[in-house]
Amino acid sequence: MSPPGTPRLELSGISKQYPAVRANDKVSLRVGPGEIHAVLGENGAGKSTLMKVIYGAVQPDEGEIRFNGEPVRVSSPAHARKLGISMVYQHFSLFDTLTAAENVWLGLDKSLKLPQVAERITQVASAYGLDVDPQRPVHTLSVGERQRVEIVRALLTNPQLLILDEPTSVLTPQAVDKLFVTLRKLAAGGCSILYISHKLDEIRALCQQCTVLRGGKRTGVVDPRQEDNAGLSRLMIGAEPPALVHRESKADPAALPVLSVRALSLAKADPFGTELKAIALDVRAGEIVGIAGVSGNGQQELLAALSGEDPRAAAGSITLLGSDISRANARARRNAGLHFVPEERLGRGAVPTLSLAQNTLLTRTAAVSSLGFIAPKPVQALAASIIERYQVKAGGPGAAAKSLSGGNLQKFIVGREIDAKPRLLIVAQPTWGVDVGAAALIRGEMLALRDAGCALLVVSEELEELFEISDRLHVIAQGRLSPSMPVAEATIERVGEWMSGLWPQAGATAEGANHAAA
Amino acid sequence: MLRLEARPAPSQRMALLSPLIAIAVTALLAAVLFAALGKDPVRGLAVFFFEPLNGLRATSEVLLKATPLIVIALGLAVCYRANVWNIGAEGQYLLGAVAGGGMALWLTANGIVLPKVLSLTLVLLCGVLGGMFWASIVALLRDRFNASEILVSLMLVYVAQQVVNYLVFGPWKDPGGFNFPQTRTFDASTWLPPLIERTRLHIGFLLALLAAGLTWLFMFRSYRGFALQVGGLAPAAARYAGFSSRGALWLALGVSGGMAGLAGAMEAAGPLRQLTPHISTGLGFTAIIVVFVGRLHPLGIVAAGVLLSMMLIGGELAQSRLGLPNALSSVFQGLLLVVLLASDTLIHYRVRGARKVVAG
Amino acid sequence: MNEFALLIAATLLAGTPLALAGLGLLINERAGVLNLGAEGMMLVAAVAGFAVALSTGSDLLAFAAGAAAGALLAAVFGLLVIWLNTNQYATGLALSLFGYGFSAFVGVGVVGKKLADRTAFEVPGLAQLPWLGDALFKQHPMVYATMAIAVGMAAFFYKSRTGLVLRAVGESPESAHALGYPVRRVRFLAVLAGGALCGVAGAFLSVVYAPLWVEGLTAGRGWIALALTTFATWRPIRLLLGAYLFGGVTMLQFQLQGMGVEVPSQWLAMLPYIATIVVLALISRNAAFIRINMPASLGKPFHPSH
């Protein structure tokens, strides 16, 4: 046992260089025993790289790591586990076709047998208030349940240091509270916790210390409970968060909706998907309708049905400006004025190896002649104008899509769709993984588009974002859509309840509620 | 210790150099092999790579053999760029030969002598349709039943070979042919006219070049071609854009089957002028190598087609001049592809000395 | 009646090389690697095995030679696909094309040669059973070994931790890597093991089943074995049964010819290939079913994000 006062973990001068970017630049970090320590930074600040260094998935170029006062070189995740360091990734390392017990077993070293592991899972789970059935195959679990399996797996290694990477992006507000209870219990038992996040309110509610990273460097170590949002923002991005001017929507509630969805039900397209049940919503010109919800509740399926990627909707269920588009394909919908910005940029919104100019051809076909031939110059010109107008940092229209940072690519894709002057713009996760500057620009553009008379539908897992830009808010849970509420009447608690399916409806049943309350 | 480090962007220079590096390394390995077999390596390489181009006659033979390779490979390039792995071009080639040859036989047997333009168009058109038909079986099974196009197209090669055997041993056997497994010789009106007099090189070579130009237009200037390639590079992006993956599947297989069938009909109506079991020489498989060495690009395919044709003829020459088995050329072809795939790594990765890790 | 027993015996014999190759490919695919080079590996191994059998007269050495040849080619494949991240389809095809040519080239010296006659093997005691004895117990030991391998493989995958790790790697190499497992080493070992089994299959073909060597001896069995893994939804016992089914279809053509059925021999020769197509179509139809059973990372390259 190390002498009292020895930090559990101490990093000194950690640096890591990748070919194009210096991910960590002489970063230092100190975590005491039993302390809950936040690592705050916007996307691209170097948080993930630093955690990978601690967890042994990546080797630093320079710097020293001390664990309980002893210098160590964490050579691999297995070594980290032996030392007592455990990590719960943002993107789970689970195997869908295996059971929870088998998944946990794979995360442990070989000493235990499978039945013993199943038993220990039940013990640990109940000790910390987590509900995990060891025999269920992971693909039948909701996202929140999968996270619990990950956490139990980490706990079974009796960690002295637990690292959690953005754990609440997949949880309802109520589930977040439950998680915090678990984490406080853990810390009280002596386990140190490193909590990676960019959500200021959560950090303030949970953590005693906070290290802030920006551009790979450490910009400060503070007690988050003593700081306000402005102070933390200043450390995180170098300035106060840009204020967004939110004017009242000029939408005419009596006008015919641009988009009208009625009784949209859709069976699962693949075994791991979500069934849609009787979805109904309207979007009018000049308003932004938001859809909140934890991932895995049918957003992907709804978006695919609206964009035309899934053309199976029943006739009459989706109407655009009065015409039935339920069975139309994506190109037809685009010609009718419906444009879509998908959640995945590389691979869906843009082809990674093609140039920005070529990528405009995915959704903008003005340069294609009636005979089907492409005129190269107008294509280049369009890409160049988008790059300029939306401040996309790229090597020109000929740059490959994958050479852009996440934020810049998102600006390009959003710009490409807005530039088409759509009647309806559907956007999924508009600012996920995007740096603060680009996020502000994108949100500003969406509001400007709304003011110009376009109808917008925004699906996002970031509640703060939806509160900021939406006029009305729906919640999607378990494949069902709630009625809408005006944003002025929305609170986090109410939205959280609705995320569990508990919204007022005629003949309401709460059967799905327990499952949705991840 | 060497290690590979990912490049920030793929190296254009390497993309062009890689096939040349592969050819050089293969030639080196070939020289080693010749030496191991007790033959003079320099003479071996000369026979394989230079003799085939020695003189007008020899060059015409190279271009003759390159013609079907180029045509088949162009179709395969369209297919592979769409990520549809048609491995059964050999079978589609055979069915094209059967269909085109069948039309030629019918014209011959019924004494119908048409103007060359007409009879050739008929024969070649039948070839295209025959190949497309064979490939459409693959498309249907993939479209309706989700069956792997790799395995189905391959199985159909074996079936196609049996079809050819059945026809030339059975109903299409030349009654005046002394019971040899071969059909009648086609009427002269169905023969492809020669390109260069007193050689076997026929206008099919020009058709191949024309096909290369059309393929380039399709791939790089047409929206359909763009859609096909997006489907191959990023299927989710293709769905997002509204490109039909079913449409892409049928188009890719239709084009590659049709081109392979065209090549088959050209071989039947060109140098062979009849159908025999020997029409199946593995050209459809050599064409796969041509596609990769040619970087799936029409210009590269023309060059690669000539190169592989040289190697095929080199194999025949090696057999007669050096007493080495003809199969040697297959060895070199396979080797070339393997080495090319390895050297292609350099396009995306750099070779570096191991980095020292500072103890933490 | 006795004819039926002999048909069963012939089916077991014909199915064995398919089963061995299929089991080898199954290990590959369970780890997420699609090896289209099976045909080439089998051919080279067939030549190697035949040559060794000619010179030593020993079946065991011949199988060992076949396994070594298969593993060697598989090692080259594995190096390219796993460490240099070359395209799995193209590399496997290249291997098959190379293997075809190389085996034809090297085998020129042994075409037409005959192996020494072998004493027929019988399971002592059981072989004397009426009917069953002829049907099941007069096979070459490798036939029984193959069945044991299938059972052993099932136990390996579903009862052992190493098997679980391999399945996990095939399911999600990224997750396995995040957990600290040596994904590339696991895949490479799977590829080697698979290559060895394909090699034994090839050697069995040239040394026991045929027994002779000609160019292209395998006649597409490597590809049929690939279809078998899908047909069996990647389960070893099911694959074994599927292999026997296909062996039966292959035997059927001879049976029909022997019965004097009035069908041209070429149509009968098409049977195994058409059967493969039909079976593939039927089993692949239910895309959801395949998706749940297929190793999710099959055919996809793995880039450790270092």
C-alpha cells in the first residue's frame, strides 16, 4: 500500500505525435485515491488519446506515468488491467452474438471459469445497483443495458482506477442519475475515477477535480464546483461560448405542414433494429422541430423512412407539400425539396476516398446533363462555393473527403444540403464530434434557414442543443413518438420521463417503460 | 525491424509505380526460377518478354491474344469497381462463344450468306447476349436469394465448360469431321476481317480499343458510372444518394457478362472459326489479373492486356524453345498478381524503421 | 441392397476431402478471414502429397506434406492480408490462380504415375457387420479422423476459452483489440490451421480418393468447400453432414451412368456444381438468418488504430 497522500495516478509531460497532429503535448494529470476527476475538452482536444495512453492501448512518445507512486510503463490493456486500471469505452467493446457473461469473461484474465463469472456478475451487479442478466445475448440488450455490462466487466477486475469515456451520451437523464450513484459508491470504496466528458453540468454535479485540455495541451486544473460555465468554457475553448440569438419562429400554425407523417409503422429491417409504431408528426415552414431520444430507440429507422433510404413505408403515411412520398426513393424526394444530413459523415454523407467535388454529385445533380453525362467544371465550382461560404478548411475541391476534420466535413455536408435551397431539411446529430466553432456555425445556419422559410427536422441526442434551436420538441422512445411540446415548456426532467415512454397518451400503457428506462 | 506506417493520404506516385515494381520483382523471381530449372535466366526472360514482340508477325500475335483479354477485363473493371465480384468471366466468355458460334453455325448450315457487316453484327450480338444471359443467372441469384456472386459465377464456369463439351461432342459435332469433337468451320462471311494482311490480327483489336474509350467515358464522365462506383466504395453513401444497389448489380453483371461474351464470340469468329473444347483456355481468369495490373482503369487495362498476352505467348515459346512446361506462364501470372497486391501496400503505407519507445 | 451400402461408403469417401477443406475454411472464416485461395492450396498440396507418397509409400508422410504445403501458401496469404492489409478477395484469388499454375508446372513430372496398391483398411470387428460393415466401417482412417476433427472443432468453438476468443475476433476485431487480444496473431494462426486442413484435403484427394495427379485435379472442390461454410452456417458438424451430402451428389453421377440412365455424361458432370448453386441460393435466402450466424467481420480488413 502506498503512503497516504500519494496520488493514485500521476502523468508528467505526456506527449504523443501522430502524422498529421500532435494529440498530446506535455500533458500532466494527477488523480488522488477515491477521487472523481473529470477530463474536460472539446472534440479533438486529445482526451481520447490520453486515456489510451493510460490504458496501454497507445504508447506515449515522451513523459512519465506513475501509478500509486511507482513509475510504470503500461504496455498493453492487459497490463493495465493487471495494474488495476479499467476502462469503459464510449463505443462499447462488446460482441453481439455472445452472452453478457461470455463478454465479461473475455474482458477478464483467464483465471476464472465461465459459471463462476456469471455468479460474480450477479453479485457485483446487485452490490452497485446495476441490473444485468448474465445469460442474455448482448444483441438483445438496449444501449443502456450494454453499458451496464461494460461497467460490470470493468468492476469485476477490482479496479483501483476506472476510466469512463463519455458514458452519458447513451443514457436518459434518470439513468444518468443512477449511474452517478453507482460511481459515488465506487469512489467511496477507494476506487479513483477518471470521467471524460464535455458536459459541464454533469462534471459539476459529479466531480471533485477537473483537468481541462485544449489542442493537446493542458489549460488548467480546477474544482468544477467552484467554476461557472463561462469559466470552464474559457479553459476549454479559449473564449466564452458563442451566444446564439434565438428569434421566435414565424411559422403559421394554420398553414399546411411541409412534412406530414401519419401512422407510420415499419417492421424491423434487420434483426438488431427497432420497430416503428404509429409515428405521427408535422413540420411547418419556418419552424424547427426537434426529436430527442437516447440512441437505439428508432431514430435511425425513422430517418431512413423519411429520407427514402428505406422505401417500405405504407402509402399515405409520409406527405411532402401535399404529395405522398412514402414509397419514393431518395432522389425523387430530393427533387421534391427534401434534403437530409445523415449522422454518419464518412461512408454515408460523403464517400471518404472521393474528392469534395465528386461528393457534391451525391445529392446535387444540376451538372448532370439529360443524357447522363457529368460536366466537370460546374461540379468543381459548386464545391468551391460551398467551401468558401461555409468556411470549410480543406485543400480545395479536389481534396479527399477523409482528409478533412470531422467539423469541416460536417460543415461541407450541411452546406451542400442548405445550398440546395430545400423546402424541408432533415438533420441527424448536427454537431456530434464537431469542434465548438463549427458547431456554432452549423446551428446558426440552421436558424437562418428556418428564418428564410424552410422547415427543419432535427434529430439529436444532445438535449442542450435541441433546447437551443428547436421551436417544438418530440421524444422518441422504443419506436414510438411522443406528441410535441413547445420548447418553452420543456424541462430536462420532463424530457427524461418521456424518454422512458411516459408521455400522456390516450389509453397509455407503461409496459415498454421499464425497458426504455435503460 | 521495419514497420508500416499509414500515410496521411494515398500516394499517387506509388499508385502508378506499383505495377512497374511488381513487374520488375516478378521478372527477378522468374530469372531465379529459370536458374533453378537449369536454364539461362537471361535467355529465359528474353523468350518470355522479348521474343513475343520480335517482328510484325509476332507483335500481331500478341495483339491478337490481347484483344479478348482487354475486352473481358474492361467489363470486369466496371464490375469490380461496383464491388460485384464476378469471377466467372470464363464461363460468360464460353457462353458468348457458344451463342456467337451457334449463330455462325446456323448461318453456315443453312447456306445463308449475308454481307459481312450484317453477319458479323449478328454473330457478335449473339455473343454479347449469350454472355449477358450467363451473367444474369448470377445477378438473379444474388438479387433474389442473396447468394454470393463469387461462388455462383465460379460454379457456372464448370457448368459452361460442360455445355461446350456437350455441344461439340454431341449435337453440334461436324458430321464431316471424322468424329473429332469440333463443329463445322464457319462460313467465311462470318469471319472477322483482318486488320493487318497476312496476319491473324483482326478488327477485333480496334473494337477492343473502342471499348476502352467507351468504358472510360462511362466510368469517369457518366452519372451511371459514378453511381456504380459509389456503390462499390461506400454502399451506405450510395443508398443515401438514392442509387439503386439492385440496378447497380444488374448493370455491372450485364456489362461484364456482355463484354466477356463479346470476347468469346470474337475468338470463335476470329482466329478459331469453329468451336472446339480448346476454346476454354483460362482467358477469363487471366483477364482478372489484367484488371488488377491495369489498376481497374481502361488505359491501364490496355497496357496490362498486352503485357499478359506477351506472358501467355512467352509461355508457349518457352515450351517450344526451352522445353519448359506451358504451365509456367500461369505460374508467372499468379506470381505477378501476388507481388502486385503486396507492392500496392506502399500506396497506403510507408516503410519505416521501428520507433524507439521512451520508458514511461 | 448391398449397392446402397456401397453408395454410402462411396459418399463418405467423396465427402471427406470436401469436409476437410470446409473445416479448414471454417476456422478461417470464424476468425473473420475469407480465403478464396482454397482451390490453389488444395492443388499444390495434392501434388506435394502425391509426390511424397510416390517416393515414400507412406500415407502419413503424404498428408503431412500436404498440410505443410497448404500451410505455407496460407502463410503467404496471411502475411499479405493480415499484416499488409491487402484486399482479401483479390489476394485469395491470386493465390488460387498461382496455385493452379504452380501445381500444374511442378506436377508435370508425376502425371500418369501410379501409386503402390494399398491394403484396404477395415475397422476390426465392426467391419464384419452385415450391411453396416460395408457401408460405414471399411473406410480409410482419414475418413474417421475427419469426423473426429469435426467433433473436436465443435468442442473447441463452443466449449473452450480459446475458441471463444477466436469467435470474438471474428465477430468484432476492434472490440477484441480494445480488450487487448492479439487479433492479428489469432487470425494468422487460424489462417495457418485452415491452410493445413485444406492441404490434407488436397493430399487425400490425390493419394487416396483418385489416386493420381492431373492438372486441375480438384475440379472446383475448393470453391464448393467455400459454399459449404455458408451452407453449414459456420457450424462444424453441420459442415461435415453437408460435405457428405455433396459427396453423395458427386457419386450420383456415376451411379446414374452405371444404371444406364440415358443422359449425356456432361449433364451428369454438371450435377455437383448445379447442386452447389441451388443449395447456396436456398440457404442465403434468409438474409437475417445469415446475418445472425455469420462472423460479422468476415472479409473486412482490420486496422489496429495505433
